[in-house]
Amino acid sequence: MTRALVDFVFSVEGEGWGDDAELESLVSRVLAAAASDLRENENQPFPEEPTEVSLVFADDAFVRSVNAEWRDQDKPTNVLSFPAFPIRPGGMPGPLLGDIILARETIETESRDLAKPVEAHLVHLITHGFLHLFGYDHMEMAEAEKMESVETRILATLGLSDPYGDLEPERI
């Protein structure tokens, strides 16, 4: 049996997220696949003991307040990631990797707009947030292309298609 690379804790701070056991199972599956992919395909090192991720399943109001306070953007967004310590891709994470915060209403709206199941979009955003904790970014075109490539590969292992399709990498 292989050892876990990542442990997680999660909190539900908003209505409408569904059953906690189902969320826990989903998060466990996504983080295990993402961590395994990073180790195998990107030579990402992991500490001897699993690094820990905190996830908050919130509503738009919660995410808007965090986004305003920490990023000076007074609006909700689908996912926020806050690394415990800055690392670059391939750097050794510490015992605490960081936090991922997800906004339910924004995710549901985007899912409708994209004509995809909410769970598929949620899996994508958890993966996206997780990669940010490892230093992946999309500010520059080369970074965006790399991050999207890794994301797409991880999502494929989870049975999901390329969320970007023929779109140009997003730089935000």
C-alpha cells in the first residue's frame, strides 16, 4: 500500500454543498490523483509525512470578503488558494501546504454557462487550487501553458476531458 502524500481537512461554511461524506470522498480522490501525478510526472518531492491542505466550501459572500481582504478584489471568484509558504513547482512543501476556498454559487453559475456537471467543474477547481499551492501560476503565457497542461493531465486520470479545449491559456 502506498502512503498518502497529502492529508486534508475541510469545513463547510455555506449552504447547498450537499453531503459531507460525499465531499470528503471527492476531495480525497482529487487530491490523491493530483499529488500522485505531480510526483510521477513532474518529479515533485513530498515530505516524509503527508503535507496538509485545508479546504473551505463556502458561498459567494464568504469568498467575496476573503477576496476583498487579501487580494483587494471586492467580488466573488470560483476558487482562492493561499499557500502556507511560497514554493515553486518542484520545491519541497512543508507540513502545511495551504488553503483552498471554493464559492458554491459562482461554481454553479459557471457550470451552467459551461454546460458541464457541477461536480466536474468542482474537480477542476480543486485541482487548479491545489496546483497553485505548489507554485503553479498563470500570470505569464509560459506559466499558463504549463499549469493547464498539468491540470489537463490530472483531470484525464479522473475521467474528465480537457476543460480548456481549444482556448488560449488564461492569464489572470
